[in-house]
Amino acid sequence: MEQEVFLHPVWKVLVLMVSLKQFVIDETYKEFQEYLENQIKLLHRSMESARSPEDFYRLQGQVLSLRKLQNMKEDVLKRDK
């Protein structure tokens, strides 16, 4: 039986930031960016055919979330300075 290691919340954030930094520097990040861009294009097509304002706003929120993920590299590297 393995014991769970307790990490102070500050350490958890630091571990996450190091992991994110490794991810955004890695080559797979480019593939992730391409995936995000394709998903945004699909959402834009869905927005064109949205039947209600609520559907449009929901799709718009999804695009915003994906855009934030696209900017993750800049955010992670900026915080590292």
C-alpha cells in the first residue's frame, strides 16, 4: 500500500508550472496547437449555424476557452521570468 504524499498547495502550483513549462517547450505542443486551431474552426462553423443566442454564446465561450489554451505558452514562460 502506497502512502499519499502531502504537498503544500504552493508546492503543487510549482510542480504544475514546471510540468507546463516542459510541455510548452516540447515538440508535442505544436501538435496541441494545431488540434486547438482545428477545434476552433469547427466551433466557428457551428456558430454560423447556431439557432439561438444561447447556443451562440455557449459556442463563443468554448472558443474563448480554447484561445486561452492557445496562449498558455506565453503565460507559462512569462511567469517563469
